[in-house]
Amino acid sequence: MRDLSCIRVVLVGTTDSGNIGAAARAMKTMGLSDLALVAPREFPSAKATARASGATDVLANALVVDRVEDAIADRNLVMGASARLRAITVPADTPREAAERIATLPDDTRAAVLFGREKTGLTNAELDLCQRLIHVPANPEYSSLNLAMSVQVMAYELRQCLLRPEIDVPDAAAPATQAAMDGFFEHLERALIHVRYLDPANPRQLMRRMRRLFHRAQPDADEVNLLRGILTKIERSTPPDQG
């Protein structure tokens, strides 16, 4: 059995404050309480409080930040809800598969589930921060779920999976935090430019592909430090004008 407090719901760029309140209500009905808001158009608001219908404690304790990175910096796993296919395939789970994945990670794993703007969802740059996507397999002829509905579906699956008493949690280190991974990706990009493998004037999709590769691997903190040590050695031993 896992503690639901390890899950953070992140709402990005919400335009209707009523949807924030409705999402908070959806969370509380399933025992989730960690809400983060990234650049909401209006918050706090009376409309959010009214739509929360008693889940005002979730709203009162919400983390409000300007950037997605600030909402997920201490998370070990970041998953983003998306209805769109991408040019570079990102592994996608159903809500149940996503919940199962979180449930079977080490006990100290902290996860975030990102939900995007009501009309446009998450941007490609925001999805690049996610290790996996979550896709609700709705009716293909009418697949429109509003924000609170999406949160409710995911919150229900998380509750069903994480509170099962028979869950077998591995005795292993949690994946590195998002902040550690972002630091690694910045270091990797510098090193690739240093050895002239990456042309900053024409980067194509290289760093996006590298993100996908290392997100799939889910290295822990020690492994990230090992990789950065290798990058530092490369930078120090290779003159910047050599490939």
C-alpha cells in the first residue's frame, strides 16, 4: 500500500478558475491533496472556491508557480496528459497503466501528473519534461473530456492502484528528480556542443531525442552523477575546436 501524498497534480495555464475548483474536488474525493498551479489566469477566486464544493483545503494549500519546472523540480517521475500524437513517439499509458507504474516504483518516489490548458493542452516543450504520456482511451467519435473529468479519471485509477494492500514495491533507489535530470540535460547539451556533435545553429531534434532516451532509462541520482562525471571528463580532455 502506497501513500497518496506522493502524487502531485499539476494544472498548467488554467484559464477558467472554476476548473481549478472542480479539479480540487475531483482530487479530494479520491484522497489526493497535493495540487500545483502553473500560471493560472485567476487564482485565488470565488469561482474556484464555489466549484471546489468543500475541497477548499486543497485550494488553500496549492502551490502556485510561474513555470512548470518549478512545480516538478522535486519529482522523480513526471507524466503528462495528452490527447495528441507526437512526431517523436513518447511512451504513452492509459490512466490505469500510469497508476500501476507509479504504484510499483520505490516507496520514496514522488510523481507528478500534468494537465494542460483547456483548449490547447500541454505544449511540446512542456511534454518534453515528461517521461511518459497519459492518454484516456475515450470514444474516438467523441473524446472530449473537460479538465476536471480528466483529473477525476486519473485520481480514481491512482486510488485503486496505490491503496491495494498487496502491491509489491521494489527495494531500489527512486529515479533522479526532475531538477537533477534538467541539470544533466543542460550539461549534456554543453558537452555535445563542445565536441561539435551538436550544432546549436541547427539542433534538429537531437536534444529532444536524448531526453526521450534518458527518460526511458530513468537513472537514479547516483547514475546521473556518474553520467555528469563522464561529461566533465570529456569537456576537460577534448579541446573545443576538435570533434
